[in-house]
Amino acid sequence: MRMPTNEAWLRIDGEGVVPALQEALEKLDGAGGELVLDFSAVQRVDPSAIRALENLAVAANDKAAKVMLRGVNVRVYKVLKLTKLASRFSFLT
């Protein structure tokens, strides 16, 4: 697996998912086409985080950018699958 070398990187705090995703949305313009979000500290996502992820996915699509989620746990991944968001992101271990 290739690790991206020219991307923006942002660690998502488990307690501040929505503000961190809003920050990620702002970083999308300067990300050079790739944005990596470290989800290793996130144990769960609530409906407002799902909406923020949807907004990020739409913005990334509009800008032809790739958003990669790193360290997503199984529970969060299942929620992303159920909400049909998993296909809109790439996943890194």
C-alpha cells in the first residue's frame, strides 16, 4: 500500500469530531488533492458527525480531492457503511 506523500494530515479528537471535521473542510483547499484524517482516537460518531462527514465527502468530490480515514475502529466503520459513507472515503490502517 502506498502512503501518500503530498497531503494534509489532521488528527481527529474523539471528543471534538465535528469541529475537527469543519477544520478538515477548511484544509481541503490546500491539501494538494489528498487529506488524511486520523480517526484512531474516535470511538463513536453521532448524527452531527455523520452530517459533517457527508459535507466533507461532498466538498472533496466537488474539488476532486481524496479523503483518507486512518485508524477507523470497527464500530465507526459499521456506521459509515450503514449510512453509505464508507464508499466515499479511502481507509488506511
